Amino acid sequence: FLTRIPMPFRIDYSPRLMTNSSLYFPAVGLLLGGIYALAYWLLAQAFSELTSVLLVMCLHLWLTGAFHEDGLADSADGLGGGYTLEDRLRIMKDSQIGSFGTVALVMALILKAALLVDARSTVIALLIAPCVARLTPLLLMSYLPYIASTDTSKSQSVAAHFSRKRLAVATGYTLVVVLAVGSMIPGLLLASVTATLGVAVLWGACLKSKLGGYTGDTMGACVIFSELVLLCGLAG
């Protein structure tokens, strides 16, 4: 659901399995982070820091199918160009990207590259950011209703049966990861709390005001926002 990494076995889709998968969102992020950190370390042996970061970002977009970036672009177009709830949802469903989405996507990618280069440890930033950022959608799902213009979204089954128990477990093991890595970068815990809880509160308030809830696209956007906030805390 979150990546295009091929699996060695087939799992047929079902609403129950889709619902259960939410527990593992930060774990998938940690797996991706491990791939990115290793790729960066290898690339840095032959290329400059900026070139290595940009190549890792290309790898990220390929492995995830630009899944969350697409959500950011759609959210920016819908919230920026729609004046009614119906307009916002319709624009988000449109496969074409508009000016709001283009600007948001370009600036997010440029800012991410700059922050990774400025990070106190680019390897650690690449490792931890995908894990922490994928906890934020679970926080939003815990207190906002799901809003969609159709009943065909696979994200809807996660939202409809999301439990606080899954949130607690996912938060627990994400916290363990942060604490384990925190000794290498001072301030990681504070940056992680800000990136998850802070983004969830502020972005959630915006979505409550503009949409009355969240959509799959806005969940993708919150992952991007969380990554950027966390990287801001690790820069310098």
C-alpha cells in the first residue's frame, strides 16, 4: 500500500487486512529509511553530498511511486482552488496537477533536499524521518472523520475501523526507535513530537475547517509536512 517494493508472495486485498495494515505504517517507514540511509552512504563514496541526497530522493520517489507527494499536490490544489467542499473534493480527485499543487510539490522537494544537506547527520535523518512521519496519519485518523467523494477508496476501510489500540502500539514502537537513535542526535525526541503531534494538530485543524475531516490525499500531505518539520529540527 505504501510502496512499490515487490513482495515474494501474494496477499489478496481485503478490508480487514487493509485495516490491520495501519499498525505497520511507521515500520514501513523505518524499512524505507534503512534503504535510503544505506543508499546515501554508498553514493557518498563517489558523489558530493548534494548529488547523493538528490539521487536518494529519486530512489524514494521510485520506491513509493511518489505516493505522498501526489497527496500533497492534490491537497494543495483542492484546498487552494476550491471554494466549497464539493469543489475541493472534486479537484483533489482530478488527475491533472494545478498551479497550487505544482508550487507546493516543487518547494517541498527543494526544501527537503536543502534540509537533508544541512542535517547534523544526513544518514540518521534519512533513517528516522520516514518512520516518524508515517505515525502522523494515524494520529489524524484517531480524531477526524474520513471524508471522500466516492466509496471506492481503499483508504476508507482503514479509516472506518481504525482503533486507538493500533495507534498506541504504533506510537510505542516508534518512540522506541526515536529513543534508540536519539543518543546520536540531540533534540531528536523534541523534533519528533513536534513533527507528529504538532503537524497533526495544525493540519488537522485546517482540514476540520476546510473539509470537515480528512481524505487519503491529505494523509499523504501530512507525511510530507511531518518529514519537513522533523528535518528542520535536525538541521544545523
